[in-house]
Amino acid sequence: MANFTGGKLTNNEASDFTHVFRITWEDLKAIGNGGQETLFQIPAGGAVELVMVDEAVAVAGTTTLVIDIGTTTNDPDEFINALDVDGMSVPVYNTGDQFEAANAEGLALAGETATAANVVLEVTDANIATITAGEIIVGVRVLDPRRFSTARNG
């Protein structure tokens, strides 16, 4: 299991994101080629507005690192799709299937139901064992209108 740091921020007003994750090269190795790690859960009735990925420290030891981020376990690409991390030169955002041009409102919904949905990071790199450096920052902005509900807050 990966040991990356991050999660829901406690003071959302102080950041552009509600959730931030720092994923090191050691975390990527721990996840492994074709492996997945749950980052967090979108609350029922929630939506993801923004997912941004930054290669804060250059990846070294491989040139084939690809990540996906989304809610579908067998192909989590709703938010970030087939991102070539070691090929990045600037931060990348909203490249997933639910952020495509056809989705004019710009939101990627948690799912078709009112239930909560896990957000999964998938790593694909046949050479992941040779990675020796790198750090990825993933920032996410989640909308959660039900947090204002009296049913939720009693």
C-alpha cells in the first residue's frame, strides 16, 4: 500500500482545492504497474469540478509513467485520462472522459446515483521498479451541496 500524504483540506477557503495529495516515487512503486489506490470518496450528491496534476519533482528512472484518475475501478479515467507524467512540462487538468468538450457544464459528476463514489488513482508503468525520483501533486475541487442539508447536519 502506498504511503502518500494528503486528503481533504480542513480550511477550504485557504486553497483552490478541497483535496490535495503528494505522491512520491516511493508511493508509485508501492502501487505498482497496473495497481490502483483509492484517494478519497466523493460524497453522495457531490461532483468534481477540477482535477489538476503537477509533476513537482521530475520523474527519474522511467520514461513510461502513465496515471489515470477517476471513479470506475476497471478504467478510472473520468477526471485524468492516460496522463504521461514524465512527459509533462506544465501542470495538466481536467483531461478525463467526463471533462471533454461535450460536457459543457464543466463538471464531472460523482456518478449516476445519489451514492458516494471512490476516486481511484491508477499507475501504469512496466518499468515502475526502476523509478528513482519524482513527486506528483494532485489537487481536486469537490462540490458538496448536501453539506448544507438539515438532513445531514441534524
